[in-house]
Amino acid sequence: MMDFFSELASNPGITKAMWPAFIETMQMTLVSGLVTVLIGIPLGVLLLTSNKNGLAPLRWLNWLLSAVIVNITRSIPFAILMIALIPFSALVVGTALGPMGASVSLTIGTIPFYARLVETALKEVSSGKIDAAKVMGSTRMQIVRKVYLPEAMPGIIDATTTTIVTLIGYTAMAGVLGGGGLGYLAYNYGYVRYELEIMVVTIVILVALVQLVQFFGDRISTRINHR
Amino acid sequence: MITVSDLRKVYRQGSDEVVALAGVSLEVPTGKIHGIVGHSGAGKSTLVRCLTLLDRPTSGTVAVNGTELTNVSDNQLRDARRRIGMVFQHANLFDSRTTAQNIAYPLELVGTPKAEITAKVTELLELVGLSKFGKAYPSQLSGGQRQRVGIARALATDPDILLCDEPTSALDPKTTDEILDLIKKLRDRLNITVLIITHEMHVVKQACDSVSLLEAGRIVEHGDLDTVINTAGSSLATTLLPLPGDAPRAEGSGDILDIIYSGEQANDPVLSSVARRFDIDINVLAGAVEQMGEHQFARLRIQLPATADTAEVVNYLKSIGVAVTQKGDAK
Ligand SMILES: Nc1ncnc2c1ncn2[C@@H]1O[C@H](COP(=O)(O)OP(=O)(O)OP(=O)(O)O)[C@@H](O)[C@H]1O
Ligand SMILES: [Mg+2]
């Protein structure tokens, strides 16, 4: 047992490569998580409001968002989407490689998923509350900002937690496909060189990361839920 | 004052047309509480949605103090809506906001200054008896308290009309009476016009000055409470003053009369005066006496002896202001 730990402490894969890999993974998760939330929430709102019984029904927009963008993107396996998006990533951030390159395809891969979750959370807001807001003379923008979003916030936080957890899993795959990070480390040392301990440590870190995100996500969601 | 003229609403269901409102006209004077009752499917909810312009009426107009609310642009519509405060069956409070923030909502919409909002909210909380609950969230309140918050929120814009859609249907009898008392108190204090949509006759008896009966999208009976009850054969009268179930079956062959009398006569010995005048024995089969608003109402089912002259008795009763229906004449 002592052997295992002393070996870990002297393994260059851990002492040298682990920390930068961890940083890269965090970079990918945070950058793509942030962009996903920034784009996904408005998209979720549009999905809801452009619906035929929504605040501002717009058939073609709803069809475009729902059928074309969200459903098609969601049905493509992530690994394939990543490869397909390599030229696009190169166009946007100058490279398809490294954490920044991978973040582009990670973001595009998760936005549709997240937007659907946000839409579902918004749908939970009872129509009675929306009627009340309308009767009091709210504009559509006020209904979205002062009623839909605050009332659905616990659900949106849950959706964000789920999405970040999924993203952490995706970063591992993106790592193998050129993004770097813990996924690449595990692949390189654990699979190619078959250094089992690197594999184990990576798994432990990833599991801990997911637990941490889930824990704080749940806490925030409970804290702001007054229902 | 609210004036509704010839309001029609037709829903399209595929190729079918559902006429939910078939020309409703209604006028409620300032400071009066008007009840609208009707069975399920009569069009009550549709009427509410048209009055608040949540649904555009197919035709007809709604006016508050002479200003028409229908046929205005979207922007004007928002202002128009602020003249009608609405109270919902399930309060429909925002769960993410405290009581005070819920009441502040309609004020925030028009950018009311903070200090003004605080003052108004404090005043409204006091008005509905919830001064201590400003910081509570809706989930921490009872159903009756939530409804009070809903009422306070509806009053925040100083509307001319308070429209209540089944305001007590989710509450127990005691809380129902508390909420109705509150609505009456607010009417007295603010001289606001109130419309209560309900399927509970109790609400009408307890709180309303006048009442309309909605049936299949039409108002089939309407009037002040005492007038409606004193109208022979009116179905509002019979539902408002039901005879105790299973009235004993009449014996013998004498004519049976349903009589309703109110106000001053309710205390007068109507029956004994009839008995003395015609020298007959009157058999009371069933009866109900109830206090509604200011007045007391009595409804009796009586049987005259076979030998009595029914027409004479009926005429006499009518002459002293008693509503009479001869059984067999009407329901
Ligand atoms: N959106 C709609 N589309 C089609 N028909 C409708 C719609 N809303 C109501 N109706 C019809 O209009 C009629 C009146 O319905 P409404 O909901 O106003 O009745 P109600 O008096 O409120 O009944 P309840 O007491 O059960 O709530 C019904 O026949 C109903 O089927
Ligand atoms: Mg209804």
C-alpha cells in the first residue's frame, strides 16, 4: 500500500502532468459552461415563447429552433459532432486543438441539450402566474424577466448542474480528440502506456469534481427554492 | 362602474364553433358587489378572461367608468388592465417573491420609486390584516392568507374594479367568510366596484348586493338580491333559498303553494294573518329562513285545505308583497 502511494508521488505523470491537465479540464468546463448558460438561457426562453401557446408565437422560429437546431444537434453522437466541428472551431478560435479549440465544439454540443432543459424548467411555471402577470399589465419582457426566470430559477439551476456534470464527462472525450486535459492524460498514460495508477487518480479526481458540482448545485437550488 | 355590452365569445374547435358567451350585457354601479353564478360550462371563466382581456371577445364591449377597454392597442391594453384588479381562485402568487414583493410587483412594472412602493405595500398589508407577514414567502402562508395577499396585490394599482374569479372556492367555510368580510370591508373603505364569479350560492348570500345567473353563455336572470328572490318562479330564488331536502309529501287534495317573502314581512305573521282572514288551517310542509345581506328571507311550502279558495289566497298574498308559485305552475 505504501508502495502504491510512494510510487504515485514519484510518477512524473502525476507530479508533472496532472496539474496542467486538471487546469485544462477546468478551463474547458468553465469556458464552455459559461457560454452554454449565456446562450442556452435565451434560447430556452425563445423555444418557450415562440411556441404556439407562448407569449410571442412565431411558428417558423419555433420550428427552426426546435426541429432543426435542437433536435438535430441532440441526435448526433457527441464524438461525431466534435470531429465534424473541427473546421468550425479552427475558424472561431484559430485552432481546433487545445482546451480553447475543444471548448467551441463542447459548447455547441451542450447548448441544445441545455436549452431544452431550460425550456422544460420554464414550462413548469403555472399558466395562472403568467395570467396574473398579464392582468397586472406586464410587458412580455417583464413577464420573462420578472416572472418566468425567477419562478423557474430552482429548475434552471438544476439544469445547469446537470449540464456541467455532463460537460465534465464530455471534456474527457474532447481531451482524447485533441483538447488535452484529464481525459487526454488518462488516455495517454492509462491506456497507451497502461499505467493503471494514473487512470485511477484521474477517475478519482473526475468523480470528486462531479460530486462537488452536484453538491453545490443542489445547495444553491434548495437555497433559492421557496416553494 | 363597469358596463359590459353584448359580449360574445366564439371559440373555434377545428371546424366546430363553440359559443361560450352569447351576448352578455351587464352593468354594476360603483361601490356595489355583483355576483355572477352559473353551472359548470356556463361560460364563467370565459367571461372573466374577456373582462380582463386575457382573451379578446369576438364582439361586444367592456367599459370602466365610461372608458372602453376593448378595441385598444397593446400598449393601451396594459394601462387599461391596470384599472381592473383581479383575484384568482388559487391566488397565483409568485413563489420566488415575499408577500411584500408580490404586492410590489404591479408597482415595479411602471417604475414606481422605491420609497413610494414601500409606503404603499405597508398600507396594503395593513388593509388586508397581514402587517406581520411582509417577509414571509407564499409557501409559508395559509390558503386564506395567500388569498389576502392576492387581494392586496390586486389593489396595488388603485383599480376601479375588483374582479374575483372563484375567490373562495379553494377555502374552508370559516376562511371563506373571512375573505368575504374583507371584500365587503374593502368595498366600504375604497368604494370599489366588485364582481365575484362563483358557483357557491353561499358567497352570493353573504356578500352580494345583486346577482346574475349565467346559463349557456347568457344571463338569464339578474337583479338586486331581494328583487330576484321575490320573483316568483325564479330559479335563482329556489337555489338561493332551497327547501330542506325531501319535503314531506302532501296529504289530501289541497293546493300547494311555494311562498317567498322578505324584509319587513319576514317578521310579520304572514301565515296567521292568512289563516285568520280566510278562516282556514294552513299546513306547512317545509320552510327555510335565511339572512342575506341586510334582509331576512323566508321560503315556505304550504298546503291549503281542499275547501279553500286558492285564487283568493294567492291574490291576497300577492297584495301584501309575497311571491307565490302554485306547485304545478312552475318548478
Ligand atoms: N379555449 C377554448 N376553446 C374551445 N372551447 C372553449 C375554450 N374555453 C372554453 N370553451 C368552451 O366554452 C364553454 C364555457 O366554458 P367556461 O370555461 O367559460 O365555463 P365555466 O362556467 O367557467 O365552467 P366551470 O365552472 O366548470 O369552470 C364550454 O363549453 C367550454 O367547452
Ligand atoms: Mg371556470
